Amino acid sequence: MAAIVSAIEIDRSPAAVFAYATDPARFPEWQPDVVRVEVDGSGVGARFTTVRRIAGVERSMVQEITEDSPSHRWAVRAVDGLIRPSATVTVEPLDGGRRSRATFTLDFEGHGMGDLIVPLVRRTAAKAAPASYRRLKERLENDLA
């Protein structure tokens, strides 16, 4: 099954969008299912632990930054668990850099019994992700402007 790809235009510079959208410590501000994030370093190879509330239960996963090209592209992948998401954020300038288009690519890999629930996880994420991206846009354009 194909990855989930979503794009949203934001009335902020690529640098501002990139800095906010790729800061794991800020994920709880725009991703409603994120309870907390524990960050251990930055840049490629750095890891962070994300705790999400899924179906009323808190679940944690360790993620590793696999790509970090400031103001342009950032990627992470989970390194543990039955379901291991991978995500990429690409930010492109619009209107001479006054605005941005952020494109999010999200995919999931099942391990062991996780293979059986990947389709359900993918459908759930496809429904929830657009609300997170709208919240990101709102935070950047209104609350943080």
C-alpha cells in the first residue's frame, strides 16, 4: 500500500515552517495524539521518544532522525515496536519565500504481529493527519506569527 502524502500551504517562511514542524519537542502543540516527547540530541542519528495516546492507551516509540537538510527536508523512522512509522517533511518556498508548501509523507512498516494491523493504522493515520496539518498551519499563521 502506498504512503500517505499530504501537502499544505502556510503563510510563513520556509525557515519558520521547517524549524517548527521538525522540532519534536513541539509535536504536542500540533499533533493531538502526542502526549509528550523526550529529545536526546539533534541532527542525523539523534533519537527521540514520542509518547502517543492511541485508543486511550499511551504508547511510546523511539525514533531516529535519518535526514536533516535545514529549511528543506527532514526524515525520521521508528527503530522499535510492532508498527514502525517513517515520516518525511519537505518544505518548499512560495511567493519568493514569503510562504511555504509543507509536504508530509507518512508510511508504516509492520514487524511480527504488527503486519496484521498496518492497514488499520494506515487508515486511521490517513484520517487523523490532515487535522494535525491544519493545526500546524493555524499555530504558525496565528499563534506564533
